[in-house]
Amino acid sequence: MLEKRHQEYREKIRAFCLEKIEPLAATLDEEQRFHDEHMKPLTEMGLFSCLIPEEYGGQPVDTLSYIIAVEEASRVCGSTGITLAAHNSLGCFPILEFGTEEQRKKYLPRAAKGELIAFGLSEPDAGSDAGGTRTVAIKGNDGWVMNGSKCWITSATKAFATIATARTSEDPADRTITSFILEKDWSGYAVGKKENKLGLRGSDTAFLHFDDLKVPLENQLGEVGEGFKQALITLDGGRISIGAMALGLGQGALDVALKYASERVQFGKPISYNQAIQHRLADMATEIQAARLMIYEAAILKDAGAPFSRQSAMCKLYASEVATRAAASALTVLGSIGYLTGPYPVERMWRDVKLCEIGEGTSEIQRLVIARDLLKTMRTV
Amino acid sequence: MDFYLTEDELELKQMARELADKRIYPRALEMDEEGITPQDLIDECAELGYFGFTVPEEYGGLGMSATAFMGVLEEICAACAGFGIMLSVHNSLTCEILKLYGSEELKKKYLPVMATGEKIGAYCITEPDAGTDVASIKCTAVDKGDHYVLNGTKTFVTNACFAGVFIVFAKTDPEAKHKGISTLVVDAGSEGLSIGQPEKKCGIKASDTREINLNDVKVPKENLIGNLGDGFKMCVGILNSGRIGVSFQAIGIARAALNEAIKYSKERVQFGQAICNFQAIQWKLAEMATRIDAGRLLAYRAAQLKDQGKPCHRESSMAKLFCSQMANYVCNEAVQTHGGYGYIKEYPVERYFRDARVTELYEGTSEAQRMVIARDLLRE
């Protein structure tokens, strides 16, 4: 179904990931450390500027290619996959989509050089209910003053800038939310405790705290009150990339399971001779392929400028559940050796992939988005 | 749920719950992060007689039923499944095989010191190339007149680093398949027995898992358990015990995960109300609770059949298959109920999720359980 250029792009990224990313994946997980070593090669490969036009120093590709890149990176290292997904879809995209020319010129060239941009929407008491944001920004004569905390920030420590949302009214009942571009170097901007996570342990997840943070007027992103809408639009795109991450992890798990099943001998023959194993592998491959088609469809719709909100929720929901099943199934094919941290990566993938059912909207929220769209449009296909 | 237990047994279960809540649970996070089994907790369990739970009183044990032990095991595993499996392997596998098949001399020599926890048991079957296919083990025991000489490698040995007694399955007739396997007691510290590095595992990190190597290890003839060549037969019998134990381990983990999910869903407010008010969450909790109860009933049935000395092959495998899948389902849903908080280590569901996974792998994978069940169905 892919055009030749997309096939070639995949081959290029796959070779790159096997050479540069995979060798470190287990170490990053085990040491719970960010992939600094990957930054230069990823930047040179253009993977931090997938969506950035050339005029801002980017190496732009279409959404489908970008999604393929996230898929292939995640196939060998989920942590690298989520860093890419968060930077491109959540960090760069809002500036491109909602930013002024000055903002684009200021931030995107740095982003294209591999300086990360983060995205802060969630708060301790505002997860699925993003409208419940408590971080507040009050406008003064020479700028805004922001107070509050954001959690689950991917690349929090490393990012030089963050797109963050805040309520912009002193009236607590007023839920008007606005977005801002914040810089790490500003006083009042602090990176909090790093999270000790089940998986994706090579990705840099931490809190951000804003304590009387002064935000210049020119760092307001888009119009006042547009923040919530912007976040939803941003997440529509982001969900395709989380779907791609799940897809890559599921595919990676299948890669390992297939090879192991052909090599492992029990009862005098490779375990792949058993129907129980064959059917497992067949189910994994079938579901993964179905997820892939859904994800690519959403990416193609986005590139075509067509509505894709329902498709992005659907592909994220389906791919994350499929990949979670596939990783669990792969672990089962390996048996107890799969439960060890090394020598096979399925245990890591199994832990990593669980996040895909949670991040950028839990499966419950995806179902809510899909159901709302169904009930609003009464369109069943 | 407790209609399988007598008043006395329920009291023992209640005591275990107190120990689990007050002493084990508070240290479970530390045990998981550091991968340790604290000696002082072992000592406390020893004082309560947990290392000789089903060992007859004449050998210094409590002489309780397997069913009663399962009640206790569920409580311990609800606090820390890694710690629980240490007790389960010791009681349900090592003490059990000695109790059922050991000579009077072996029982007198080993059971009293095992029942006090002085010598903890390790059970050694699996090898790098022999997992589900037990009959293909390569470890050998060669008859040298008054003793055997053992050579081979055993993997995934629980309790390896602090065990005083290793029950080792080896080929006394390498040509024969099943019928060439015999079972021997090997003392810790025997010359030629070396203990490997701890395995890094996904979960149950509080349990000690290692590879052991046997290099010309001399074992006296009288350390043979049962008859020569009966190893496979005994192994299959004892596995029922182990499988019932893993079922209760799974139940303990799942129950703890459900408790956390209920607690969290009542505290967590989104969209202006506790998330337990949403049907999406209520349905999850209801499904989790129902599956846990179903699993517990299957598992108690198997335990009781075993205590009655009735065949429980199919029932043990069914309990193990269902409970391990149930625990994975429940823990996954518990993490999902917590959202992002379920993915970090401050919340215990993250640990339960990792711990539950192994219940589908050891004491026979789910695939092996289905094999057992199907064979039994087709035989009739």
C-alpha cells in the first residue's frame, strides 16, 4: 500500500535505528537514563525536524513518513520513540500551527538542531479532565505571571522550551485556558522530580513547577482562551504518533517472538511447529497489520487536510491495545526467559507499551472521543 | 469465599493478614527495588511456623492442610508476591516431595530443620534447554557405588542464594526419557555446587532467582527421593501442589490490585466527580472482582481435592491457567484505572502488574496447562 518513497524511507530509518539506536536500548532502560548518545545521529537524520519547513532549518517529511520514523524507532527502543513523538507532535507542531512568524523563527531552528521542546498539559488533578487546569497566568502590563505545576512532562529536564497551558482569568470559575511558550532558563521555571516509571525508562519524564514565572507578552501562543482547543488539535496529531509508537513496540515484540519460536527446541522440535505458537504469531501479525493500516490512514488524512480526529482516536486506541496484547503474547512465546531483563527485549517492550494505553488520553478517553463523534455526527462510517 | 476453610484455618489466615499488612507490605517497595528477601522477615515467618506449614507435627511442622496454607499464602502474596513465592516453593515443592516420597531417614534428617526455616528449600528442574519439555533435561547423576556424581546446570532456581537444601532432578539413565529421571537431595555447600548471579527479572524481584551449576557433586545414595527413575512421576505429582500455590499467589496479587483500584477510583476526582462514578470504571471493578472470586473458587477446589488425596491434575491446571490470566487482566485494569499514576512506582499497582506476569510462566506456562487439561479431556 505504501508508495516507493515511503518504502525507501522506512528502509533507511530501519537501517539507521538498527545501527544507532538498538545497541543502547537495554542499557538506557536498565540505567534509567536519557539517550544523549542518540541526539546527534537523530538530529542529522532529520528526526527532530520532521514537521519543520526548510526555511526554519528543518528536513520536512510528510506525516506518513514521520509516523513511519516513530514506528521504526519504537520497534527497537520505545524511549527514543516517545522522545521523537513528543518533540515533533507536541512540541514543534503547536508553534508551527498556532505560532507567529517571530515565534517560529525563534524556536523552530533550535528545535531542528535537536534542542527538545516539551508539552505541558496534565496536572496532578487534571489528567483526563484537562479542562480542570489549575495553573494560572495573570496578565500585567509587561507580561504574564504564571504559577502552577505540570506533570508527566516528556523530556522535561532536557527541553529548552515548553508549550504549557494555564487558566488566564483570576476568577476560579472561569475556565478560559491559554497556551504559552516557556523557556527553561527563565527564573521561576523549575524542573521537578524525575518519575520512576514502569517502562520507557530511557525517556525523561518529570514535573515542571512555575513559581511567579514571568512570561513576556510575545510568548503567548495564539489567542487568549484558545489553549484548550489548541491542545485538542495538537493531541489529534499526537495520538497518531502514540499509535505509531505502540505499533513499533508490537512489531518489535513480534520480530523477537518469531525468531525465538523458530530457534527454541522443546519436545524434539522448534516450538514454532506447535499450532499453539503458530496461531499466537498469526494473531499478533494480523492485529498489528490492521493497526498499521489504521495509523497510516489517519496520517494520510492529516496530510490531505481532511478531518481525522475520530481516526486518530481510533488508531491510538486500537494500536495501543493490539500492541499491549502482542507484547504480552511475545513474552508468553519466550516463557520464563522472556521474563528476564535481557537477554531478550520483550520484557522491556511489554513494560514500555503499557504507556500507549495511557499517554495522550487513556483508552477510556479515546472511547469517549469516538463515542462523542459518533453521536454528534450520527455518521457510522 | 472462605467456606473452604475451618474456623481455625480462618484464624491462621487472619494472623497472616496482620503480618502481611503490618510487617511485609510496608517493605514491599524496598524489597522490589533492591531485589532482596530480608532475613528478619524470614525469621518472623519461621516463628509462626510458616516454613513447616504442611509438614506433619512429628517432623516439627504445623501439620496443617494444603488448603489452610493457601489461605495464608494469598495473604502474604497480597503484600509481596516475591516474598510469597519463597514460602510457596519451600512448602509446596521441597517439603512436599520429601513428605510424600522421602524415606523415613530423609524425612527425619531434613523436614525438622526445614520446618523451622533453618534450611530453606530450592527446587531444581528447569535447564536452559529444558523448560516445558521436562523429560529432555541433561543434568546427570552417575552411580558410583555408594554415591552419585551429579553434573549439569539448572536455571530459574528460586531461593538459590540462601537455600540449605536443593532438590535436584537428574538423569540416572540418559538413554531413557521420562523414566530415566531421578530426584536427589543436595546439601548447600556441597563441593562442586556453585550458585550463579541473581537474575534480573521483570517482577517478583524480592524472590531470589539464579542459575546453579553442579560440577562432579557427590551425593550419598540415601539422598535419593523415592525410587530410581521415579523423578518424572513425582515431579508431575508435586507440580499440582506448585500450581495451586501459584494460583493463590495470583489471587493475592489480583486482590491487592483491586483494592488499590477501588481506593484510587474513590479518591481521584476528574470532571468534577470521583472517577468511580463513571460506568467505564465501575464496569472494570465489577469484572475484576467477579474474576477474582471465580479464580479463588477454582483454586480452593483444587487444594481441597489434593488434601483429600483425590486426583487433581486437571483441576490444578485449570486453577493455575485461570488465576494467572485473571491476575494479569486485573492488574492491567488496575493500572488503567490509575492512568499515568499506575505507570510509576509510587503506586503499588505498577509492581503488581509486573509481578502478575510471571504467574503465567512458571510451574508450567499457560500453554503447558492447556496441554495438561486437553490431554485429560481427551483421555476420558
